[in-house]
Amino acid sequence: MARSSQNPVQFLRKAAFVAACTVFLGGTVAGAPPAGVNVVTFHYDNLRTGWNPGETALTPTTVQHGSGGATFKMTSFTNLDGQVDAQPLIVTGETIQTKGVHDVVYVATENNTLYAIDANTGAILRERHFNAPVPVDALPGGCGNNSGVVGIEGTPVIDAANNVMYLVAYVYANNAQKYELHEINLTTLADVVPRVLITASGKLANGHTYKFNPAVSRQRAAMLLSGGNVYVGFASFCDIAADQARGWVLGWNAGTLAPLPANELTNTLASSPDNYYLTSIWMSGAGLAANANGDVFFVTGNSDYSGTTISAVNNVAESTVQVSADLTTVKSVFTPDNAVSLENEDGDFGSGGVMLLPPQTGQASNTAVAAGKDGNMYFLNADNLNNNTTGENRILGTYGIGGCWCGESYFTGHDGVGHVVASGGNSVTVWVEKSGAHPKLVSDFSSAGISGDQDPGFFTAVSSNGTTAGTTVIWAISHPDSSNGDSISLYAFNANSGATVFSGVAGHWVFTGGNANLAPVAANGHVYVGSYEGLAIYGLSSGPAATPTSFSSNVLPRIALAPGQHEIFGTVRAIDGWTATIARRDGSLVKVDMLAAAQTGKFAQPRVGHGILVRGKYTAMNAMAADIVMHAKDRAGMWQSDR
């Protein structure tokens, strides 16, 4: 029998969603005018809906046609010192030391700098540098799918009630990498308590201890603040050092930064057929999610390419995972039926995040959606992800959305019905959630395509004036493409019809080997877009439009080659054992022996028809012995020059 729509789990979940909205809608600061919308975490709330229902100025009509003589445009562009991968965060009515009260947008860069910027004018109010970031040549294999340095990559999280931010900085000191967790005062940007050096250990299946290794671990997923704890997920760099790197969720007590007694090590296998572990938590930068009980949700990526090591007990690869708040217990796991083929082809389920949907009236369970590289969006029972049974605990539905290096969004329509916004491939698709004994998603519409020659999929956000008809806008940021050089663009779609109501260049993205997995932020009549060395602010204005300024250097840092070593890009045409045939950009074919790279852990599983980067020495005119094999974008326009 279906449970009543008034079951306690739904009430808890609904209360959590309302509370989340209340938090980001903001409170007042003593002596300041009433606050507007605060955006204190990735995708606005811990469910990761990406929905701001408190936007009154920006509607499809005002964005497309203006209002009162003002038109929607870029109103300012602020130059920053590095690439922005983290989502901007907003606190209204914030006091900044020596600068007074402002609405503030906080932006972090890969150069390990945090900026407090006036959210209306783009003026820099305060900034702080968190020591030297890690250069690309100190990353495993010189992993180049980011910028020339890696610093603050995962989106920080703000505790507005206590006026603090939590962030993780990747620091390079004395030729070594380390991660530091900070609790930052929003007014001064100073540490509230001493920073914490991130360390951890976990028990493998054979009883041996595995220690967290910052040299091979990447902090990419957005941080989570839930139930008085701060959570951080870790992945790998380009799948290199897969013999060492494993996925982690680590947690600390908010306020004291004391580590939780337990942590979640996603792969505890003591051995692997190919000495290949991983099971990373990366999600293209999407955030760890949490439900009303404080359970933590995330999606994991690939592990050993043999496809033989997936285990709900010792290796939760290619899975959506629910873990208890204290990180002691894996409570449920969903692993797709095609998980083995995903392993064989490096088809990470974990390229996308998981979104928990607010409860729907009359529905028997809470629900979630998650999608990955293969383009399947799974509609899941969020109260029990386990797929070792049948019925409602198995899976609610599977929907094709296109390859997803992305995360879904959500909004409630004027009819009171929930809508899921997917963004796989190169277009927005909207799905209506039909509740009841057998809930499902029904396709509503698809938008026109957006630009982008990097991996498919992109991030969206939604703004509306509550559930008032005609006020809902879907926002998206494109990847760069070959036709517009290094530019990224902001798009706005009418959420009722899918019509494009705005598009315009929003900034640069010069490291085209790394995805511009950027999440737009719409709040208080403005939209914020981070980019390479810049922050664009959009709004309704009768003044002149701003434009992105040029970046500081056209020279992209690349790892130095050893004597006699070469680096080439191409498309994989065939794989025969440990030999890959690749077609270079000029059409010439090269046979690549990949065995040595695999044996030394410098190997990311190649896929026929996809891009590849190979570093090694030529053994003949059209033959190379690879020292390292990494993925590259599928479009040659995204490749750097061969050397």
C-alpha cells in the first residue's frame, strides 16, 4: 500500500526545503536594510535544486524586452587573478571591514584567492590569498584539464547565521601538495579558528590502512554544510595515479573544525586486476547533497576498467550513494544495469551530480535524479536507492537527456507541479513530475541548442517570483567552442516554452582542455557568471553594456617534456590489446603502445571515437611508446598544439 502523502519523511523533507529557502532568502543584519536573497551554497540549497523562487525583477519578459527603459545586459565585469571554477555565493547586507555594508558576492579562484565583491557594482571590496596554488607540473601526469594551477576548485559553503564561510585551498609548499580547510569570517576574510590540514585514513578490506594522499586527490565537488557538519568530497586528477587514488567523503564539525570520527572511503578493495582503484567523487563540480535526516548523497565515477570490481560493500563505483550523517554507514546504493560497460568505456556515472526533489503531494516516496556520461537520467526512490530488489525500490524511470557533465535543476510551476530541468547534450529539457503510486517524469519541452565544443552537458539555474505564472527563467552557461574562440556565453530560456530570451558572451575560457562547468547564479535582479580571470554581473540597466576584458596572458602553462619526449592529440580509431591507433588533427595515423603507461599508473582508459592525449617517444615514424595516456576533448578545436 502506498504511504500517505503526510508521511513523516515527506514532512521532514518539506521542512528542510522550506528551511533551505528561508536561509538563502536571507535575514536582516543589525543596522542594515531588509536583506534580499542569499545564495550560501552550490545550487542554492542542500537538495541542489538550483531554484531561487524569490526573484521579482527578472522574468522572461523583462530579460527579453526590458522594463521601464532598462534592458537586460552585462552591467560590470571584474578582473580577477585566476580561473573561476567555484560557483559565486551571495550574502546581502553584509558588513565588510573598512568598507561598510554591501550586498556581497564572494568569488574564489584557482589561484587560491577569495574576493568579496560588491554584488551590484562589481567593485572589489576585499580579497585574501591562501598561499601558493599547485602548479600543473606538480599534478599527477601534469593533468591539464583545469587551469595552469589548482587552488580553490570546489564551491565553498557559507553559514550565514554565524557569518562564516568554509573553503578548501590546495596549497603547494616545499615542493609538496596539501589541502587546508578554513573557516573564514565574512567581514574580514580572516580565519575564525586555525586552519586545518586535511588528513584521513581508512581500513581496506584486508584490514590494512589506506591514508589520504593529497598529491593524487582532487577536491572538485562543491562543499556541503548540513546538521552542524561540513562535508568535502575528493576525486582524482585525470584518472592518473589510479593505482593510488580513491574517492573520499570527509567531514568536520562546523565551528571547531574537529574531524568526524568516521569517514567514507568509496573503494576499500585490497587488490584490483589492473591495479586500478579510483571510484572518485567529482560530479563535474556539483555538490554533495543532503536530506532532512542529514544523510549525505553523491555519485561515484569509474573504477577498474575490467568491470569486475564493483561492490556495494567494498567498491561503490558507478553508483548513487546514500551515507549516514556521521559517515559510518552506507545506507543505500543505486548502480545502473550497464555499470560494467561504463567501467569498460570510462563512461562515468559520476560525471553528473544527484539532485533530491522536494516532496510531491500524494507521492509514496521522496525522489531523486542523477545522470552521467552515457546520457541516461535515472529517476530514483530517494528513501531507498538499493537496486537489489524489485518494485519501487528498484528504479522509477530512465530518461535520455544526452551526455551529462552536468547537474539537474528543479522548480514548481504555477500549477503547483514539480519540474525537473535537465541539461545533457547541448540543450535544456524540462520534465514534469507525475506523482502517485507510480511516479514518473513526462517530457514537457526541449530548448534550442547552446554552443560548446567541450564534453556535453552544462549547468543551469532557475529563478522565479514564487509560482507566479510567467515569471520563471532557466539560466545556463555554455562551454567555449571553436567558432567563438575562448568565449563562454550566458543563456536565458522561458521556462514555460523553452524559447531563448537572451544569449550573450559572458567571459573567456582559455584552458579549453578543461570543461567550463560553471553554474550561473540569479538573485536580486542580477545574474553572476564566473570565468577565466573574471566575474560578469548582469542586470536591467539603461546605461551602456559592459564587456569582458582581456585576460593577462596568452601563454598557457604546460608540463615540461623530458628529452626526446613528444605530446600529441588525436582521436582513437581502434584499440587492439594495448595498442591504440589514433588519428591526429592532420589525419595521419599513429600506433601507440600503451602498456608501459598502464603499468605505471599513468593511464586513463581510452575510448574508440573519442579524444586522446599521448605523451611518449617515437619508436618509428608513425609509432609511439606512451609514457602517459589521458583523455582529451573530442573536438580538435579544443586541443592544444602538438609538440
